[in-house]
Amino acid sequence: MKLGKLFIWAFGILAAFQLNAIAQTNIVTVTNVVTVLVTNVITITNVVAKIEVPAKIVAVTTTNKIAAPAKYPWVSTITAGLTLTRGNSDSLLATAKFITDKKTPVNEFNLGADATYGSANGVANAETAHGFGQWNHLFSEKWYGYLRGEGLHDDIAQVRYRATLTSGVGYYAIKETNTTLAFEVGPGFVAERVGDVDTTYATMRVAQKFEHKFNKNSARVWENVELLPQIDKPSDYLFNAEIGVESALYKTLSLQVYLDDNFNSEPAAGLRRNDVKLVSGVTYKF
């Protein structure tokens, strides 16, 4: 009986709760928290230079200086001398000489010509014409090869002509701004007519040249010597020498005094072997 009452009470309570649930609004909250952290750092840097358009275009001129090539001019001199006497003796001696040279780092050129005419009491006692040319090609600061040609006419010594061609090697024992000393040696060829005899022969030229300048070219001294023996007959030879001094009178004018000595071991018949000439003259440089 009690069990039946309990069952009836439980059924009643359950029915009451069921009716209450139907009459009320039920709110159900479901919270789902999902956290997603995505970190992507992308840095893009675009630097655009600002180009300013000038209101006025200014022309810029660039000047490139090009060094002018070195110049190696010809240096030339003319020397003239005159001696004239009248009275108990009438004599005349006139001389003229032209020299020109050019020097570059690898080549040297030297050309010259001279002439002499003299007379005493109307009889010629000096009548010569002489010319030469020499080219030096430098292999180093002091060594060089050379080619030289020379011609001579001496009416008094009866040298109708003498042509000499030589080549060889040279060496500057001294090569300074104011002082030079050079030696040369080499074979050559001589063709001449002395008197009425024509001769050709091979020779071996040996030469020495010296020059020294003083006080910024205000004065100088020089000396040249050469020996040309006949190869197949060394007792026949030519010997030429010159020694001189020059002193400046003005920028382009100077006074020269020099001595020439020409020796021929086989002169024309009846003539002396040695001719000496002392010359003084005024030199113009250009």
C-alpha cells in the first residue's frame, strides 16, 4: 500500500516537472573558443628616386688636354771669316762653314759643308770645298751605329775629288748635358783622284770626338780626330784633325777660332803631305 502511494507521488512530481518544461523557454549557451594566431610579416620596400626635371639644361664641356709631341728641331750655324791685306803684299783668305744637326732619343743627324779660298799677290794658295753627312742610330743610351759620307775637293793639293763612305759602331764614353766624348770605328770605302791618278781602296775608320760647353753655352771647346788607313797598305793613310774654341758675343752671335790639320801620306807628286789652316770667324746660330 505504501509502495503504491510512493509510486503515485513520484509519478505526480514527474508530471509536474514535465508541464513546467513545456511552459518555459529553455536557453542553452555553448561557447566554443577557437584561437588561431597566424603571424606573417612581409616587408616590401620600393624606393623610387625622385627625378627632378631641371628647368634649364646646362651644357658641361670636358676638356681633355693632350700633351703636344716633343719637338726636336734642327740647330744650325753659319760661320764666316775674312782676312784681307793690301800694300806690300796683297792677300785674301775667305772661309765659310755651315753646320746643322738634329738629335732625337733614337737618332742623331749631322750635316756640314765648308769652303776656303785664298790668294797671295794674285796667285791662289787655298781653294777647297768639303761636305759631310752622318747619321747615328742609338741602340742604347751610349751605343750607336753610324753611317757617314764625305766629299772633298782641294785644288792646291791636286785632290780633284775624294769620296769616302764609312759605317760602323760608336760609343759615348761621356754623354752629359755639357760634355760628350765619343769613339767610332768601322770599315769604309775611298774613291779619289789625286793629280792624275785614280785610286779606290778599302779603309778602316777610327775616330774620336769631344765637346765641352761652359756657363750655359756662353763658350765651348771641341776636338775631332779621325784616321783612315788603307787596309791592304796601312802605310798609306789619311789623318784629319780639328780643334777649336767658341765664345758667345750675343744670344745668336759668337766668335770662333779653330785649327784644321789634314795629312795625306801619299800626296800628289811634288806636294807636301801636311796642310794646316787656322781660321777665325763670326758664327750665327739659328
